[in-house]
Amino acid sequence: MRLTQISILLAALMGTAAVGGIVARPSTKAADRGQSLSLETAVPKTFGDWRELPEQGAQVVNPQTKEILDKLYSQILSRTYVNKQGYRIMLSMAYGDDQRGALQAHKPEVCYPAQGFQLHNNVLGELPTSFGSVEVRRLHTSLGSRVEPVTYWFTVGEHVIQNKIQKRMAEIRLGLTGQIPDGLLFRISSIDSDTKRGFAMQQQFAADLLAAVPSATRKRLSGLGDPA
């Protein structure tokens, strides 16, 4: 869809939202609707070929200050997983029950350089799973000798979003039914100088994780439902 078409559609939706907002202003959070998401219980510690490495969460880079994280998110989950071959994946997930305006999640391609990392590449890609593909961002970052490929995506409600227009459209859809938009940052990375291998392992990890959780959880984490 062209940018002009998207702009027209967004304007139409915003006009509809202005009218609908008179009837249904966003006022209820996911928890109020019985749809709260607990990252700690939703994400299994063992699945497929992966298991959590206890006491390894501190190795996961959180390129944001605690003050910012506390403001943006209501839940943060950081874990390190390892497979039978000894390959490690770092998982960082952050959930916010109100993703309107200034509370929207910060992008890793902004936050990583802010903490001293070099950003060498930033590309949009697809992450295939048994339930469809997730539109993701893949970053090649480094800090000194530490090379860290990163794969991530954002959700608003049950939709993966990649830009401000998509985010606003998702907010409008929820707002018309009186719902405050919640959102999730799903980020996986690994310390690997072979970035091609790193991205492939991250893809496998994400696909295995999404296959291991119930359909309703998978929808919240990735926007993917059951296969047709």
C-alpha cells in the first residue's frame, strides 16, 4: 500500500475514531477485561531443545535505565536459554498495559547506540513459524569485541506493528471499543561474531517458543493464531 493510501486510510480511521470516541473513550486496561498477561508464567522455562540457564538473566543487556523501564513497562522478563549444543540465546520481553503517546516502547536501534553500542545494520525481515510469519527487525550491533545480533518485534494488542502509522491504527481499533492499548517488546539476541548463524538460531528459538505456548498466549506474543 502506498504512503498516500495509508495516509488517507489513517485519516478516515481517525475521523471515525473522533466520532466513536464520543461514545467509547479508551478507559479499560487488559487487566480490567480479564486479559492480563503474566510474562513469568506465559513463557516456559523449558521447550523444544531449549532450557533456561538459572541466574543468567544479568547477562542480558537492557540498554535502558531502570527509570525509563519502570515508566514504560509494567512487566520485564530477562532470561538466558541454552540448547543441547551449548548455544545461548538471551530473551528480553517487556509488557506495558498502556502504550499510548509517550509511554510507547523504545526501539532497540535507538537504545543500543545510546548505551555505547555500534549499530552496523538494521533491516526489516520475516521470521517464519508453523503459524505464519512475524515481521521483525534484525540489528547487527557491537560493543568492543562483543558482537550481538538482535531480532525484535513490537505488538499493540494482538497486532505486530513496525511504524507509527501501524501503531496508531491499532490504537484506534482498540480505542473504538473503549480499550486502552497494551503492548509488548519481544527481543532476542546472542553473542556471536557469525551474525548469519546468530539470526538463524534466533529464528529457530522464536519458532520453538511460539510452538510451545497455547494459542491465546501466542496471539498476544506475536499476533499469530492457529494455522488455517
